[in-house]
Amino acid sequence: LVGCASLIPELTCDLLEAMQADDLSRARRINDLIWPVKEAVYGAGEPSGDAHARMKEGMAIRGLFRSALVRPPVLRPSAEEVAQMRAALAASGVGSVSL
């Protein structure tokens, strides 16, 4: 899940802080926010070109990347995968950023 740390760094830091404080109930709540994002990126299996394309899409949705462009042979995520990423990010509460 190290890749997700670049997509949702605030939740990753929050989770680390909760674990360091031994606040397991808070850690579980944060994990519940992270899980759908992780599934949107990696739910189809181990990291692959497809997972990288979904990660780039998430980064672009958040405003962390200007473009989610991928190069062949990697294919852009489907409309359904993009919708899943948008929904997961919205539910996580991280919002967009302006760099």
C-alpha cells in the first residue's frame, strides 16, 4: 500500500499517528476510509500496469497530476474504474488539492 501513500498521504499519516498513539478505534475508522481507495487502485490484483494507470487516474482526479496519460501498451482505466476511483476518493474525504 505504499503507492496509496502518494495518492492519500493525509490518511496514511493519520493512520500512522493513530497506530503510534495506540488508538486502534481511530486507526480502524481511518482504515475504513483507505480501504475503498486501495480497492479502486489494486482491487483487480497485484500491482501491474493497470494498477499504475488507476493510480495515475486517482492522482489526476485529486489534482496531484495534471494528466493521467498512460502510454501503450498500458490502457487507460475504463469509465467504470474511473467512477469507482472518484467515488472512493469522495467517500474518503480527502478532496482535491491545488499545486
